[in-house]
Amino acid sequence: MSRIALVRQPSPLLDDGIVDHIEKVAVDLERAREQWRGYVATLQSHGWQTIEVEPADDCPDSVFIEDTVVMFRNVAVISRPGADSRKPETAGTRKALEALGCPIAEIREPGTLDGGDVLKIGDTVYVGRGGRTNAEGVAQLRAILAPLGGKVVAVPVTKVLHLKTAVTALPDGTVIGFPDFVDDPAIFDRFVPVPEPHGTAVVCLSESELIISASAPRTAAMLRDFGYTVTEVEISEYEKLEGCPTCLSVRVRALV
């Protein structure tokens, strides 16, 4: 299994990032840069090779690189972000993944799809149908992944920005989420509620290691009680833009 993570430095225009579901609050750019470096260092300290995708300084939200691609096995599905200001972000991601030798597919107009709306659990691919991902984007992803053995399941998302703002999955496939953010927990085979809004998103580094936001200490304690090693990262400046730990990297696990 490869352990490569694509990351992108925050744009100087980060404070102009889009906010849809929370009140706009000023972002401290220098603190955001410091938190980004800490996040990258955490990935590296757990044995992940980080590759910096070329900057997209004209795109305020470009640090949220997860939205630009969906990885399924070794195939990279380049997204088509739902916000027009974010559409230029995909070019750098494509270039980096082509350099790694990944086969490339893409979502085409009129489809829109943000990578933050995609949650993979084994061969099942849950896709949030909400403000940034449209029905055509879901249909195109389904057509791309079906020959690869992927089963796309559409999930309503009306309360938060992206599906992975509401839920993510532990290494054993258990879905965790903040109940007020989840339209229908019964969609998932196993669902465990978390006690904090910022506890919804975990990055799985291995079968036993997780990253979670430092803004969710009670959730981190709960996950440690489940037997996981949990590293808390400071990402408060990105949370002001509806970001979470998964948004800040693309994990490439299946290079061949």
C-alpha cells in the first residue's frame, strides 16, 4: 500500500474563502499557514510522503485539495467543483497525479462534484447530493466507478457543506457523525454519534491511527476508548471556512 498524501499550501486570499452554512469570521492567514505546516508534519511523522501540488494562489479555497479529486484504488477521478471560483483548482491536482502514473478520469459539464462529498467504505462509495454536487455528477461518478467494482450510493446532504462535514468512517467501516448534521443515519450499516460538531471528520492513517481536529477533545477521547491512536491537529482557521482534517489532503493508497 502506498502512503502518499497530496497537499497544497494555503492561498494568500484564504480569508476570501466561501462560507455557506456558518457565519463568516476573519481568518488569520499567518496562523493558518502555521496550522497547515503542523498538519503536514503530522502526516509525515506517521510515515506518509507528502507531495505539494503547485499553488493556486488566485483560488482562495485551494488549500482544501480533497475537493479536486476522488481516488478509487489507483484511479484518479478529477472533480468538477460546484463553486465556479474553485473550478481552476483541479489542474494542479491532475498534473501531480499524472506524474504519479495514476489513470485519470474526470467529471464533465454539466456535472458537478466536490471530493468532500465522497466517502469510501470498501467498494461502497457514498456521495453527498447537496449544494456542491449535482445529480449529473453522481451519475458520472457511478458510471466511472462501476467497471472498477465501485458501488455509488447517493446520500442527501442539506444541513452542512459536504457529506464529510457530517460523517466519516473509522478503519473498520463504522460511520461516525454529529447527529444534527446527518440527514439520515439509517443509510449507513453502522453509525456511531459523536459528541461535538468538529468530531465528525477523521483521517485514517492506518488501521489503528487517526487524525482529528483539536476542537473535538471529547470525540478524540471516545475514539481512544475504542482502541485507536488519535492525533489532534489544530485547524481552527480552516474550520472558520467549513474545513475539516480530511479537506487538507488527498490520500493516495493504491499505486501500482
